[in-house]
Amino acid sequence: MTIYNVKIHTMDKKRRVVENGFVSFENGIITEIGEGMPRAVAENDFDGKGCDLYPGFIDAHTHLGLTTNGVGVESEDFNEESDPTASQLRITDGINPMDTSFNEAVKAGITTAVVSPGSMNPVAGDIVAVKTVGKRVDKMIIRPVGMKFSMGENPKMTYMNRDESPCTRMAVAGIIREALFKAKRYMEDKQKAVENDDELPDFDMKSECLIPLLKGEVKAHFHCHRADDIFTAIRIAKEFGLKYTLVHCTDGHLIADELKEENAEAVVGPIICDPCKPELANITPKNAGMLDKAGVKVAICTDHSEVPIQYLPISVGIAVKNGLDKQSALEAVTINSAEIAGIDDKVGSVEVGKDADFVLFEAYPFEVFSSPKAVFINGNLI
């Protein structure tokens, strides 16, 4: 199939724009990107009628499918508040693809979402990237992308109210370190046993699930708002040699120079949010723009259901209104989100060999009045 008569914003490394071109794809994979009209137009090809074509938008941090609007506690599956160390949890076991929010995401042009556990536990479980259409989550998954860690107020207040540890930021960091130390020793003991043909150590599910992180196969996603929590996250990541992402990064604008020095990357959001708790005191819609200007790689998220996922484009528009460059705004929900999540080999730009996920707009996509004219996921017109 071919989409033709479109202005293509490829978001590739050169940020190339094809003023009038076409994109062909087969079996859900892009096979050709060209200028002008395709050599032939088949009956099932799609006339873009002069629309702008972008890579499908990516929400880089959500809890999509883990809670259902209007249902209440019965549908809430994103916080396992019984154990502060929960690395063994697999987020796919909690995602409900029948949640209406998936449909809302598609209608807003969001074709991929990074789905994470909640932030009540210091070690909260794994994170996956999924496409936003499907009946069975196993067929929607792109791949696991991270392990969730939570700093600061949320885990502290969760367990303090039950008179359990952690009750301080020191204890939150201590629990994370303990889990990582145990997993590192467990991994090394397994390796030595294999090399020496010795008996393996007793199986430890929690440590087993942290091995991909310690090997650098996935990233640590640190929930962190306050500047000191951000630096604690970086400190822990450096201690264990972890690849990491700063999620929310609310105080980022206050320490942007330090984050640039660390070559850190930030998933900023929710943008449409009030300072509803103490660690959000410095929240500002200027955050993304200030971090971007400092040279920090930025993605924008809704933190759905904190802000409903369909408001991702509006969130980006508010960031633009408050100083984020328009090109950077596009990057923040396409290629930057893909690179931060570690899925840029599949999505995030319009390039041969990548998934055929596109969104077509007649107007600037981050205006409040704009809606997609067409959304394609895996080559299918959704």
C-alpha cells in the first residue's frame, strides 16, 4: 500500500522533510519513501490530499490499560502496595487492551505508549512499549524497555502511613540499592557457577528480573520530581552503571546545566497539572523548553491517567506556547520518545525498515482545534 500526495516529516537523523511525496509499505513495514507521485497508484492506495504526514506519536510514560475511567479501585492495577521491592512484576499481566483509553489514544494520533507501573514502590516492576491497537496485549508489545524505580514522596508516604519502611528518602534509596546489590551478586554467582560447572545459587525471582537492567539491555526509569531526588537517581544509576531515564523531572529547569553535564535525558510531564503535592512546588510548563535549550534530550508524556492520554498533543502545544521550539516539540513525541524508550529501531521516524505507523494532519498537530485526518498502525488504517 502507498500513501501519496503528502508532506512527509520523516524525523530521521537529518530531520528531512519531503514537501510532496509518498510512503509505501508492505506487511506493516515501510519499503519506500519518495518525492512526487508513485510510479503507479492502485485502488487501495491512500490519497493524503496534501496533509502533513508524521510518524505516529509516542507517549513516553503512561499507565495505559492499568485503570479504567469511572470504575474505581476494582480496575486499578498499577500499584502493588504490599512490598516495596517488586521487580518481579510484569506490567503485561495488568494491561487491559479493552480499556477505552486505547481508542482515545488512537483518535489523538498516538500509536505507541510506554506503559509503566505506578510510583508507590521504590522498585515497582518492568515497563513495556505497546502499540495502541489490539485485543491481546501479547500481540501489541514492541518489547520490554525498562524497570521502574520511584524516588521521593510517593513511596515514602505510602509506607509511612502504614508505619513500615521506607519512611524517609534515605530508606527509599537504600531499598533500591539493596535490591541492585543483591541482583548484582546473584548475577555474578550465576556466571561463576556456569563457568566452573558448579551448582547454581538458589533461584531469586526479584534478582533475576533485575539482570537485564544490570546488563544494560533495558533502562532504569526513575520517577523523580524534586532536584535532590533527581540527583539521587543519577547517583544510584552511576553506582551500578545503569542506563537511565528521568521521568517527570519536574525541577529539571532549575538544574538543567547539571543534567546536560550528566548527558541525562528527561520524560517531562504531565504538562497539564497543578502543584497538587509538595514536591511539585516548582512545576512549570516552561520546563520542557528550558531543558531542551540547555541541550537535554526531552520527551513529553501525559502520565495517563493523571492526564488522559488523548491530551498529549495539547500538552505539547502548551509546552510550545511556553518556549519549546516547534521542531523540538515534534521530536518530543516522535524520535526522542523512541530513542529514550529504546525502540527507535521500530518507531519514531519515517524510514525504510521501520513500522508503518503514521498520523496525518491538515493543520499544526498541537493546536487545540486539530485532530488527525487518518491514523495508520502497522500499516493498517485505524
